[in-house]
Amino acid sequence: MSVFVLRRLLTLLATLIGASLIIFLVLDALPGNAAQMLMGADASPDAVRALTVKLGLDQPLTIRYLQWIKGLLSGDLGNSYVYGTPVAGLIAERLVLTIPLAIMSMLITVVLALSAGIYTAANHNKLGDVGVMSLTQVGLALPNFWFAILLILLFSVRLQWLSAGGFAGWDDGIWPGIKSLLLPAISLAVVQAAILARVTRSAVLEVLREDFVRTARAKGLGKREVLWSHVLRNAMIPVMTVMGLQFANLLAGTIVIENVFYLPGLGRLIFQSIANRDLIVVRNCVMLLAAMVVIVNFVVDVLYAFIDPRIKVHDL
């Protein structure tokens, strides 16, 4: 098991290094000059040149990359070109919103998808199966930003149950903050739940056709006991794979949804930084999202070994 985890850690490290190279090179290749953007179109060439030197943008590409990696390892992410404050502080302020939003979205996704997937598999080819699968097809076709607007029109404009945007914060208690994030979380979760529900249904149906399930039924075990005690654990491998990938989609989706609901989260910070060409903020934010995705997938890989011991034997 220790060798298995070590191999996964080495893969994680190599992936992070590759991601950092791609992020740095792509952002560096973007047209335009950050110093010129900050100084304005009427700035003199000498002033732009002086600011370029001050920001360290005149140094060779390799030096700037190594300095960035050194800052990542030491926790010094530099200062924002626009705000003039430490990037680490800016990101930490926004993560207070984005992480709870992603967790809420993932919880809603898992609850809806597993419930729908297990129900439809247990009622295969019946009316409930057809109805739920039809709803998931609709969910797959819905853009999350458009669904977010529909939720705002219904629950904020018409019913006036929830706010249309903004974030109440956590200072007044957990519930006001959760209420502020409820509509954005549902907007992010609907499409992901539709995908995961279909994957769960297919995985459960495939396991239900296995010989050991028929053997368990022949021994007198009830349908419910077979489903919950034998089928679900064996069906979780593909489901967990999709869940790991969906977490990445949820993080990426926050960039759009946070702008729809005017939430001061990491996604909105990225959007504003791109508009202002504050590339040092964009670079560190994207690297953080990439690291979170890689770490989540590492955790999923390790959980595989606990769910299905055969994976450990194969990888060792």
C-alpha cells in the first residue's frame, strides 16, 4: 500500500510541475504588456520601461519561472499589479467563499445523482426509470448560467425567498452565508448531477448482471440487501472517477456562476484580473485550481485501493 501511495505522490508531483510550466508559458505568451496596461496608453516609454523593470518583467523567462516556483514553495506569491497587495491575501479572502460553494455544489450533486442513479437502476425499464432519465437528459442540455438566471427569476424576483446576488458573509452566522450560496450551488450542481446519475445507473446495472449477484439472490438475500451490501461498493469505481473529474468542472464553473450572482469569490477574482491583465494574480489562481484538482484526483486514486483491493495488486 505504501508503494502504491508513493507512486501516486510522484505522479501528483510530476503533474503539478507540468501544469505550472503550461500555465506560466501560456500566460507569458499572451499579447500586450502589463506595465503598459497599468500606466495607460498615454504613458511615456521611459515610464513604461521603469515599471517593467520594477515588476521584474524584463528578466529572462527561465528566471521569472524559477522565481515564481520559489515563491510558491515559500508562500510568497508576490504583489498584485493592480491592487498592490499580496496575492496570497487576495486569494485567501476569496477562498472563504469559493471553497464552501464548491463543497455545497458537490454535496448536492452527489445526493441527487446517487439517489436518482440507484433508484433508476433498481427500477430498470419501469416508468420511474424512464421519467428520471428524461429529466437527466434535460439537465445535460441546460447551460448552468442560463439555469442560474431562471433560478434568480423564480426564487429571487417572483417568490423573493433568496437574494439575487451578493454574499452575506460568515460573520452573522452560517445560515445567512449558506442562503447566499444556495442558488449558485444548485446552478452548478444540476448539470453535474445529471451526468453522475447516468453514470451511477449504468455502473449499478452492470454489476447487477454479474454472477455473484445472482448467487447472492439464490442464497435468499433480498433485493434491497443485495443492492446496498454487494452491488454499490463494486459500482463505485466509475462513479468516483467521474466525481473526481466533476470537482474540476465545478471549480471552473465558479468563474461564470460567481459573475452571474456577483459573488466575491476566486472565479470573479480571476475574471477581473484577466480584464485588468493582472497576470500574477491569474497565474497563481489558475495554479491553485490546478493543484486542487490534482489533489482531489490523488485522493480518489487512493480511495480506489480501499474500495477494490485488486487495484492495489495490479499497480504494485
